[in-house]
Amino acid sequence: MSKAASTRSSPRPGAALPPATAATLVASLAPLLHEWLPRQRWFAGKGRPITGFAAVTATELMPPAASGPGPGLLHLLVRVEQRATPDLDAPPVPVPPTDDCYQLLLGVRSTLPPHLTAARIGIVDTGPLTGRVVYEALHDPRLADLLLERLRSPGALGPLRFDRAVEIRSGLVPRLLGGEQSNSSVVYGEEYILKILRRVFPGANPDLELPLALAGQGCRRVPSPVAWFEAVGDGGGREPLTLGVLQPYLQNSEDGWQLALRTLAAGGDFTDEARALGRATAEVHLALAAALPTVSLGPRQTAHLAEAMSGRLDATAQAVPALVPYVAGLRTTFDALARSGSGAAGDGSVGRITRAQRVHGDLHLGQTLRTPDGEWSLIDFEGEPARPLTERRRSQPAVRDVAGMLRSFDYAARFHEPWSPEWAERCRSAYCDGYAEGTGTDPRENGTLLRAYETDKAVYEVLYEARNRPDWLPVPMAAIQRLAGRRP
């Protein structure tokens, strides 16, 4: 029997658990989740105490065997209550505890095979799974294969709804991707990749919504969704929650971040790649503007945009004291943006009508892939995971994505030793040149807006690195010095 055949799982009849049973189940898992969740890369609430869990839905995708070693697969949506931090979109004010909803896929066995030891969460002490071992199901090829089988057969299972756009091959060996990810991804036979969204919200997730819209425009720069699944409602809500998206796996493609670092290490030039990437970004922006509504930003909207950026700066300075000496210098950029809305920018962008549209929202080199034939693709349209979904789905100036990529070139140059600011500047210029070739509009012409978005992105990076990767904090702080008008 082939390896692929040995891991295949024909779904046994599953069912949604009644609310009372789901609540009992989650309560019994709470002691294990208290320890396990904060250690996960995708858990957004690090550094804040967990004060409670609440079951939203619980579904047996494959019921645990009554006896014997056979695995079961539980799908859970769980609200995790934590003490809150201030909203970075507004001046700091007291806010109630957060209750983010997370998607969990748990395997259940009587004993855990040695090859799944790293996936172990723990043994349940009470409740319906007493004495059973629960573990991260995506590490188990048999259970990961079952997810693909569910997607191959569209339909509903309790609160879960499975849909597909095309036929899907079966018998593909799954493997869980490692590395730093804000979600989880499983590759099936080098043909498909399934992205499991971990922190979920009511409403269409951009990681499904935007690739579907781009597919409708015939845009080939973004892999088109093959299948997806959702939860219908969130414990009484009417909007579905996007849970996972299956897309073609771009085999042998190269991650833009790794490609840039390798080029730097070899002393090579990256400007041709940067220019091509600028053209690819332009194609995606043009297709998004054609597929979805666009709006014009007037003086009031521009002032509100600048005010939100200033609010994030103030909140971040409270959280990261190293930013405090640069606040006044950085604020001048946001003040200039606010004045530009009333025709007083002073950089040649006076009177310019700013168009807003749907954008990628978190564009950087790590969100790009170069295929073996040299073509660039953009991936991961979820946006910045820390932002509310309503903000990520909002129309914004396309220059926000440009600013994100400019910051990424700077990151690559700073990550490499010795630091090469000239390399970064050449790439930044080439990327803007390529973008201008693709759209007919040079993003550098609206310097006030571009600088404001680049500054806002650097402030976001400071907070992210301080919370998650303190060793990387000097990278965005170097940009903060430059953007604040200080000499490094």
C-alpha cells in the first residue's frame, strides 16, 4: 500500500455537539488550554492573562473511537477572555476584557504514537474525554487528510459549511508547514495548500474574499481559491466566519524574503526583481479596483486617517519607551498629512484627490513568491492579524501596500550584515518605478501620504517586535530615527 493510501481517511459520520455538551467539553479542556495556547505562534494574546474560556461551537469531524487507538477529530471555536490592552486606533481609554475567538482542531487518542509526541497538548482529567490524550490534529497525517476529504465533498456538518470551486484530487500526502506563521498551513502532495485561520471573526475574511474577486478579474498574480470552509454564525450571529482556504500550491516557488536575503549574502543586485515585483503589485491593485468599489478621501477622511496614525503613535510610545524620544519628530509627518487634506501639504501633492480601494493590507517580501519562470505572485491577503476585521476590509489608499513593501526592503538590508542602506534604497526606487510602469502613477508623487504610511508601518513594527521578537527591535528603530529626522 502506498504512503498516500495509508494516510487516507474516509470521514465517518460526524455531528455538532449540543451547547451544553460543548460547554462541558471546553470546561474540561480549560486547564490544558491555559498552558498550551499562549505557547502557540498564532495566539494573539501573549502577555495578557487568560481569565476564561467559552464554547462557541464544537463539532466532531470524526467521533473519537469508543475503544482502541483510533483517533477522533474535534473542531472547536472557543472564545478566550483576557484582560485587554488599549486600542491602537484611538487615544488610550479604559476598555473591557477581550474575548477573541480561536479555531482549534484537536486530535483525540487513548495513547499517542511516538511520531506525534511533539503535537501533545495533554491528558484530560475530567469530562467526556477523561483519560484521553488530546493533541494538535494538523500534525497527524490521517486527520489532516480527513480535512481534505471534507473539502472534496461540499455540504454542511452542524455549524460548518464546506464549499469548493473545482474538483479536488484525493490521496495526496499532507504535511504541516513549520516556521513563524500567524495561522497554520498544510500542504497536500505539493498540489494544494490549506490555510487554517486561527483567530476568526464574523464576516468575510479578506484571505478568501479578495482572491475570489481577483479570480473573477482573471488576475493571475494570486492563486485562486480551490475550496474553503466556514462556520455559519458565531453562536447567534448571522455573518459566517471564514475558517480555512485551500489554494494551489506554487511548487518550487521561492519566498521573496529568502530570495532577497540570499541575493544580499551573495553581494548580488535585486533591482530587476524589485521592479518586477512593483509591476505585479500594480496589476493586483488595478484588478482589485476593477472588481470592488473605490472611494475618494476628502479633507475630513484624510484628517481622520492622520488622527488614527497619531493615536497609534501615542499608544505605542506608552508601550515601548524607546520610541518616546522620537514622537515629536514622527508626529510632524502625520500633521503634514492632516494639512494636506485642506490643501496645505507643501510637497506637490496639494489638491490631489486620494483614491481608496481594497488592498492587500500587510504586503512585504514574505507575502510574495517567485515562480521558477520568474513570475511574482502575491499571497496571504488576510491583512495585519492584529487589526480588527472591519478595518482590514476597509478601502484604503493603495500606497499603504507600497509603504509596506518599502519597509520590507529596509528590513532585509538591516537583517543582513553588514547593513547595506544603498541596497535598500536601490530596491525601493526600482519597486516604485515598476509600480509606476504598471499603473501610470508614481507613488512617490504623493510624498506626504507615502511617508505617513511608511512611518505608521514602522511604528507598528516597533510594537510588534517589542512584544514578539525583542532582538529585532533595532531594525524598525533605525527607520524610526530616519523618519523622525534624527541622525542614526
